[in-house]
Amino acid sequence: MDMAKAHRGANGSAARPLRLAAAGAAALLLLLTGCREDGGGGAAQDAAKDGRPAVIAPGRPGEKARTLSPDQALREQPDDSPNAADHAYVRGMIEHHRQALAMSALAPDRASAEGVRRLAGRITAAQKPEIDAMEGWQTRYPAPAPKAAGHDHGAMPGMATEQQLRELEQARGAGFDRLFLRLMTAHHEGALKMAGEALADGNNVLVEEMANEVVATQSAEIHRMRAMG
């Protein structure tokens, strides 16, 4: 997924810039394809003897780069093990996306504006694959089931209430268009808040990428919906 550099959430505060974990790992794994920068032997020569590429680890400002073996490079990568914030974000955003899909599924038969129908189609096309990616992440990083008392989907920001969903189901034409745009704008603003919390408190690079994708996509859709409404 694309790594958005910085975005602003629904509350107007700047989302935390992308952590340096991914960037640090990428810099750490610069393969030596020509002359080594440090001019020394050691790990680079050992790696060459084994038929493996050597690795340059750039030093801090004023320090020389170090030459590492692939094994050393892997050991020095930042630890991005998922924490509780990562698991909570993925678990919650799956449910958040599912409600957006349910709302969007109503548009083809109820909306009067072609723009609303196209918007609903774009939301569906974007969020279905995101759910698949998040469920794949959960398979890769399983976590104990949360306690029932702390897993209230209705408490997630932006989620429509049951009453609001019933009103949306019953609406038709221009009334549906107005209600859909109002509810979906609030829904997206809630997603931005959740993504901002994950970026601030999470630790896993993959979750960071997913959260940045949500920020980028849904920020653009919020602007579009406001222009339509």
C-alpha cells in the first residue's frame, strides 16, 4: 500500500508522521553491488565468500557507514512486533469497514444521484480489499480474543446507530442521498480518528501502512462528499 507522509484527521490535529521503522529497515538493507564504502573487510568479505551480498548500514551524522552480513543486518532491524494498539486498530477497523460496505450496498437501489452511486461503488472497491488485508494480518499475528466488555463496536467513532441504519434503509431518492452523505462523512471522520490513534500508539509497520492508506483514501472521499452535499 502507498505510504502517505502526513495527513490531518477529522479533529484537525496532525496525524503522527510515519515512524522511521520502515525507512530505517530499508536504509539498513542497502545491498553492496560495487565498491564498499568503508574499505574494510570483515562481514563483507565473509558474506562474499558465502556467495551472499554484503549490507551497508548508514551511520549517524558524522559517523562512517558499517558493513554487515545479511544475518547481522536482520538482527539490527527495529522490532516492529504488534502491540495492543495494533491489534485493537485492525480488529476495530474490520468492523468499521463492514458497516461502510453495508451502507454502500444500499445506494444502487435507493440513491437518485449518480455521483452518490459512484461514490458508494468506490467505497466498496477500496474497503473490501482492505478488510481482506487486515484479516490476513490477523492470521499472521493472532491475538487473544478481547474481553466482551471492552469490544463495543457501537462505541467506535463514526459508527452509525441502528436507528440511523434503519432510516437509511427506508430512505429513497434525494432523501437517501443527503442521509448517506451525512452518515458516511461522519463514518470516514471516525476512521481517520482511529487511524490517527494507531499511528500514534501502534508499533507494527504493516498496521502503519494500512492506517496511512485509510487516511489518504478517506480524507479524499470526505472532501468529495462535502462538495456533493
